[in-house]
Amino acid sequence: MATFIETESTRIFIDPGVALGPRRYGLPPHPAELRKMEEIWLSIEDLAEKTDIFVITHYHYDHHSPERAEMLEGKTVFIKDPVNRINHSQKRRAKTFLSLLKDRSEIAIADGQRIEMGNTLLEFSPPVPHGTDSKLGYVVMVYVEEKESFIFTSDVEGASLDEQIRWISERDAETIFVDGPMTYMLGYRYSVKSLEKSIENLVGIMGNRLRNLVLDHHLTRDINWREKIAGIFKAGEDLGVNVLSAAEFAGEKELLLEAMRKELYEKSGLER
């Protein structure tokens, strides 16, 4: 979900992190995944040098990296409130991360804030649950507007909750990056009811200004993700909204390496 945004007034980097699922199909990350992760880190570090403002929407390690905190040195960093509306695990991680940034970066609390920088508006949601409830803590969503408007949902897992989709709907952005529903855990950690509500909510925000609905992150851990959300694609076709993955949006080849992990091991002949 690492996302770099450039406007005429500023350059913003949201959640500059990369991580790999430690186990999938009972397997650790394949060497192809490790190589790709390092390649992406190089891209992130290159963009970090050009960044004016960093945003850390929450403290899971695929959204920030204590080991690379030096990237944020001398920058303004908007962070999820490390004390309020936060679970124990994220509070502990936040404390560690902030100790690394102390006296190195300008820190500001993001939750519910609205900031203008030149002609760019940067707005943060109040904290909303990470997923279908608050067990994994809370995240802040991000709205950016200058000549175009953009929303970054962070980890709302498809925005199946009213408080998540309401904030998104009220801003009526032209492009929305949504971490889609966790269909790869359907029936285990993600319910059919939540999936149905997510599809309903995402179809419901189509129309008006929305032109691009980018679905990724949790959703693209499922090799068959398009089939699971067929109703969203159908609504997009009917309403003139592009529904696509982040890779497609960026004009790149889609590489669902985690979803392909078993196949990667089989093709390479490596020991599991």
C-alpha cells in the first residue's frame, strides 16, 4: 500500500513500507518474493528523498519500518495517534518507532486533522477500526485534493463498516485506493456477511465524481480475487468507473507473488 502522491504544492508519501506474509500454504516467502521486496524498497528509498510529508496510518510493519526510520529524517511525519484509540500491540510499536524519530523528524498527530499546503488540501479521518472490528486496532484514512481528489483507505479490509464508508462517501473523491476485503481468509477470519457488505458499500460510492476504484492489498492475496467481487466489476462497467488493481493503475504487470507462493515453490523445485 506504499503510495506516493505529487501535487503542485507538495509531495506526500503514505505508509512507506513493505512486508511479506511469513507463512502462506504452510510455506515461507519464496526467493522471488524476497527479491521483489528488495527491489521495491529501493524504489521507496528513492522516492523518500523527494518526499516533503510522510503519513503513517497505523503501526503494522507492512505500513512502516522501524529498521528504515532514517528515511524520515528531516521530514514532516503525520502519524496515527500513538496513545488514543489504539490497541496494545500498535501502542507498543508506535512507542518504538517514535523513539527512533525523536529529534530527527517533525511529528504531528494525524487523526481528524485538516491541513492546507499551498493549493493542496490534506485531510485525515478520525480513527476507524482496522477491518471489521477494532481487535487489530485503528487506522486513519487520507484525503488529498488539489486539481484532482484522492482517498487512501489504509487497512479497512473492504470498508464493510458504516463509519468507514461514510467518511469515504462524504468526500466523493475521483480516485480511491481501497485495501479490499480479505477474501483469502473467507469463512475463517473474514465472513461472507462482511464480504457482502463490502461489495454493497463499494458499489454504493460509485457515481458522482468517482472515476477509479483501485482495489488491492488484502484482496490481491487471493489469486481469484476478481471472481470474489464480480458485482463490483459489473457495477463499474454500468456506471463508468474503472475497477482495477494498483498494478493496473500504475500500468505495470500484476504479480500476485504471495498468492502464487505454492506454485513458485513447485516450479523452482525448492524444499518447502
